[in-house]
Amino acid sequence: MSDELLVGFLSSAVVRVRRINYVSPGGLRESNEGPVEVSLDNGVVFRFESGADGESLRFAVGEWVDPFIEPLSPENRAFVAESGKWTAFDVSSDPSFGRLIGVQIGDVNLLTASGKVVGIELVCGSATLRAEVRGDELIVNCGDCAE
């Protein structure tokens, strides 16, 4: 992470949080697993997701784009109906994530294991967004700093 990007984090407030979750063909959403995307008041959007090795944290800049956005071809429609798809959900108004909205990021803590960055904590006032790769999935929690 560059110094410029880190300074941008620490001088900006969160304006939106989205979770990118898998939705099964039956409509069930895996809300506890999947990437998290954070939008800041300076226009920067970033997301955290599980790395290709299934152990490390991957960092990406930019809003997630749904590869299966409407209008779908007949082939893609059949695929989604049979396999499900990843979908972005704005969780900014959820009780836990909503505590981040309008709050400046005060600290960034990297979580490491076996020489790899496996997670991150974004401290926003009294709340902490924690994203950590476990068993090929990104587990995201938002709680009190003391948790």
C-alpha cells in the first residue's frame, strides 16, 4: 500500500459500504462471506477480498462491477439460473456497518500470518471493520474497538 493511498485513507470519511455476496440459484445470500467494498468522501473506492492462494488478503481500487449485469444473453441467463451469481449489496444502513458512515478512518492495522497479510482492520471512531481471510473466504465483521 503506497504512502499516498494510506494518507488518503486516514484523512477521509466512509460514505458507503457494500458487501459482494454469493446468491444461490434459489435466492439464498451468503451474507457473512465475500468481498467488502468501502467508498470514501474523497472519491476513492477500495475493496478487500480473498487472494488467489486462499490465504492472503487481496486489495483492489475501484468499484466492483457485476459481470452479469442486465441485459443478459440467453446463455448467461441460463448460467445464472443454474449456478447463481455474486451480487453487491449496500450495507451502509445495517446497524453494524452504519456506524462507519460519516466517520473518518483513524487507523489501519494489517493482520499477518506465516509472512502473509491475511486481514486488515480499519478503525473508525469507536467501530472497527475487520476483514480476514479464513479458508479461502473473506470474513468481515464490524464491531466495537474493544471486541
